[in-house]
Amino acid sequence: MKINSVRALIIVGFSIITLTLIGLFLPTILKKDNEIQYASEAKLGIPFELIDSNGNKITEAAFVGSPSVLFFGFTHCPSICPLALHRLSLLIESLGKDQNRLNAYFITLDPERDTWKVLNNYLSSFNNRIIGITGDSKKIKALAKSWGIYSKKVPLDGENYTIDHTSLIFLLKNNGNFLKSIDFEDDFELSLEEIKKLL
Amino acid sequence: MKNVKKQLSIFFVIFTIFIANSTAHEYKIGNLKILHPYIIETPPGAITAGGYMKIVNTGNQSYNLAAIVVGFAKAAEIHEIIMENDVMKMREVKGGLEISAHGSVELKLGEYHIMFMNLLKPIIKGEIYEGILYFEKAGNIKVVFTVEKMGFKLEDNN
């Protein structure tokens, strides 16, 4: 009887200690899990030397120092690219003063037609934080591939062609690492939150 | 076949010039109602643009939007955007766009659209952009495309 009482006491005691320990460490364990999920960043992309929409040389260094958003597209694209750039412009404008801490790049997948001057003109109707990137087509191809962008030329009637391409907007941390992607069709407020987290 | 269609359409362009038409944003041809044809304003230097509208069929048979002819672009085709694993693909809708009996089709951003290629003049609000839509079985109709800002949605407007 006595032995049983002692045993019960030990069990209860151990249970209390175990539960307390779990209670104490649970937030840390969960937080760690969250952090791990959150820090699913990846080093993507290769070094490059291309031309920006102001006619200046641009390299991978542009993606470091401030967080960035990247979008790959082409100016002959009739709806998705302007739609994505429009969405991006609205998102940038919603950041208010903080927008100066975010860089945005529109990388053409059609450098043959999209010279820096074409990009400069085209981008003038969107938020001026969005800088175009073009240059040698082989370098562009390699850069797009290194970011996991699918891109394929598809002939249309005559000499026209369109380009099938990944239409996600990439969010990069200030170390240039890929953090996550958003879609131009995503909920606006959620996308805005994701961008704010970068800043 | 396509050339024949194009020639036919060009004939109808000339033909319809002589027919009085309305400039309202709703058109009727037989059992078909065409609601608010519009083009989304293009960024400077763009040489392609998308044309949109809603087509409602109140008839007992299906109709086919087979061709579009405009004076402000070298070519106009019906295209469709297909999203596949985050990849955007644009394809011509071969054989025209079907509007089923008692059905409707909305051409809108990111889905079906009239793809205007090699624009002969930029798309600017305030300018007039006319086109001829040719429907098999219903004939053709001249429409005016209004110019709308990016983000415009037809349902907000109705």
C-alpha cells in the first residue's frame, strides 16, 4: 500500500516534471520549426554581366545589399507580363517610403527584341523602382536557367513568336538568396505582407 | 482556308463601311450580344495588345468567332493563355472561338483574348479603335474598342 503510494507519487512527480519541461521547451521547438520553414532560402542564380534599362552595366552584385524582386518576361507579351508588372508596381507603391529599400528587376527573356532602350521606354509606364535587364542572349538564357525559369520560343504566324515562360515573381533577401515566389494572381495583401517581411 | 477567310473579312470591312453602325458599347448581331469591346492600354513601345469583350449567345445554336480584322494592327488572332505549373503559355485558338447555344464567353486578361500583333499605332485612351468581328453563321459586325486602364474588369463596369 505504502509502496504503491510512493510509486504513484513518483509517477505523478515525473509526469509533472516532464509536462513542465515540454511546456517550457515547446515554444522553442515550435519556433525552431517555424524558423526552419522560414529560412528555406536558397542560393540561386549565377554571376552575370548584362545591361540595365538605363544602358549601364549590371552584375549579380545588384541583388545584394537590399532585398529584391525579380520577374522574367518580355515586352511583346500582351497580357501576363504587363499584368504582373502592374501588380508589382502597385505592391511597390503600397510600401510607401520603404519602397526605396526594395530593388525590382524585370529581366527580359527576349533580348533580341528587348534592347535596353526598348525596356527603358516600356518600363516608363510602371513604377520607377523596376529596372530592366537585357544583354547577350546566351548570357540571358544561362541566367534564366540558373534561376529555374522555364522559357521557350513558340512561333506564331509570320515572323512573330511568343515565349512560354515561368511567370512567378521571385523574392530575394538582402544577401541575394531566393526566399520565395509570389504569383501575380495571389491575394494582394498576402503578397504585400511577404514583401514587407523582406524589408 | 485562312487566306480565304482573311479575304472574306477584308471584303466585309469594305462592305460594312457603307452600313450605319452604332458606337455604343454593346452590339447585337442576330442572337449574339457583344458587350463592351475594349483594349488594355499598352506600355510605351509595346507592339502587341490584347482585345477583350463578352459575347452572349441567346440562340439555340452555337456560333463561332472566326476572324477579326482591324486597321490599327497588322494581324488580329484569337489567343488563349494557358497556365501550366507556373509557366505561362499563349496559343492561337485554332478554328475560332465557339460560343455555345445559350452560353457566353468572356475574353479577359489572362484568358481568351484577341491578340493584336504589330500595332500600327499605339493604344492611347481617347483614340478610336475599330474592328470587324466575323461570326460564322451570324455574319460580321463592326465594333469600336474602348481603351481601358490595366486592372479594368468588365464585371465591375456592368
